[in-house]
Amino acid sequence: MSTDTPDASADDAPTDDAPTDDAPSRAELAARVDELEEALAEATADDGGKKMSIIATKGTLDMAYPPLILASTAAAFGYEVTVFHTFWGLDILHEERSKNLQLSSVGNPNMPVPNAVAALPGMDRVTTKMMERRISDNDTATIEELLETSLDMGVEFQACQMTIDLMDYDEDNFYDGVTTGVGAATALQDMAEADIQLLV
């Protein structure tokens, strides 16, 4: 005669809902979630915004505007911007020379004069005056105003040290806030880390 006794082994068998000795407690899980959220927040903060790197190589009036306009606009959109000035591009950072940048007439296909006329003595000064008048009539910001605005917005303007030595620039004549002593290796590293790289 058999009796209906409960199977003890069935009661002792672990179920999917039952905690095991190795399972973390609810408090441990909450602590781990908090830890992961903090790590994610730190990673996001360290990543920061996008970066733009510009190389400015020319020092004529018409070619001084593109790097300054692009730099200030990118900074307004939250980009971290670096502009590396080398060779004639250093004139843009020079307080006195930046106020007297010339417009090159020869070889400029958009100038309203043929090259034969543009090559005449004094024509660069004439075309420069024409451009300066147009800038004034349209209330366009000057090179000095764009530089100071960009510096206030956090744009880093770098002066190539090799060019400073080669062209015998006086570092004291650059605008306040310009970074000097920068080499090509630093510029390349900055470009490698940037989301946008431009050569002007």
C-alpha cells in the first residue's frame, strides 16, 4: 500500500524565480546601475563637442576673411576651433599688418581688370581701396573685428614658430591671445583629432 507523500526533492529544486547564492542583491544591482550611469556621463562629458582645424597660409585681404569667417561661425555653433597660421598667413595675426592687407590684382580671375592693367604700378592699392570701400558700404566686419570676436568666442589662433623665426616676426606685435611657439607637429596632431580640417 503506497502513501501520497510530497516529493522533497521537487520542493528543494531551484526555480527560475528563486535567488541563488551567486545572484547579486537588489541593492547591488542598483549600485551597479548608478556606477554605469556615472561612467557614461563622464565619457560623454570628456568627448565634448566637435572640433575644426584650419590652416591659414595667405595674407592678402581677400584671403584673410575665409579662415576668420569660418572660425567664428564654427565657434558660434559650438565647435572647438583652432586656426594655425603659417607663412604669409601670419600677417593676419599681426596687429599693424592686419590693418594694411593688400588685395592682389594679378592672377585673380574675379578682378574687374585684365592682368595687363593689374600689373601696372599701384594697381594693387587701387583694387584694395575698392574692396575696402565695398566692405565699409556693406557694414562687413573688419579683419580686426573678426579676430577679436573670434578670440572672445574661444577660437585658438596659433602662429607657426618656424615662420616667426624665418620671417623675423616680433611676437609682441601679434594680437593678445594669439598662441606662439607652435610647430607643424602640433598642427598635424590637432588636425588628426579634428572632425573638420581645412586648408585656406
